Amino acid sequence: MQHSPEFEKLVSDVKKNIKEISVAETLDHIQKGAHLIDVREDNEWNEGHAKGATHLGRGIIERDIVSKFPEKSAELILYCGGGFRSALSAENLQKMGYTNVHSMAGGWKAWKDSGAPTE
């Protein structure tokens, strides 16, 4: 997908404030108890998603995160289609007091390309 220069600049600025991790690191963190959260739209989720992920789309994640994950120190790894929306969401969760939030670099595309499990 082609993104506007304004959107790319916004995401670039946000990525300076968040932690990105690879698919391999994500899989390792999940084995150690991290929670994987898909922030894509409902239709994207319905077409396929990472096995075991929780769906909290960009439109609702800030509203619903505390009810799903009340512990602010819980390790949360967010992903989207390519790593842009998850970066924006990660920054917002940090602003809400979450201290262990990551964005998965490359998003769903990287997950599928790696052969990681899907549903």
C-alpha cells in the first residue's frame, strides 16, 4: 500500500519513541508469556491472523485495552499489516501507562513470510 509522505513522517517520528521487535523475537517473547495483539481492521482479522493473537483494532484498542489487559506491566506485542498502525498504537498505550509494549516490525506480512503459525 502506498502511504502519504505525511503519514510516513508521523510513523517515523513515533518509531523513535517505541520498541520494535522482529517476528523471531515476538515468537520467543510469546513463549515467555507475552500477549500478541492484532490491531488491524475486522475484515483483515477475518481473512487470517497470527495464531493465538487477540484482536483489538486501532479503532477500539485505547478504549478496551484496560479491560482486556489491566496489568500495565504486561508484555504486549502489537502488529498490523506492515508495522505502521501498530507503532501508532504502541505509542498511545505507552501514554496510557503501559510499560512493556512493542510493535512487531513488518506486521502481518512479515509474520506470514516467516512461516509463523496462522489461523
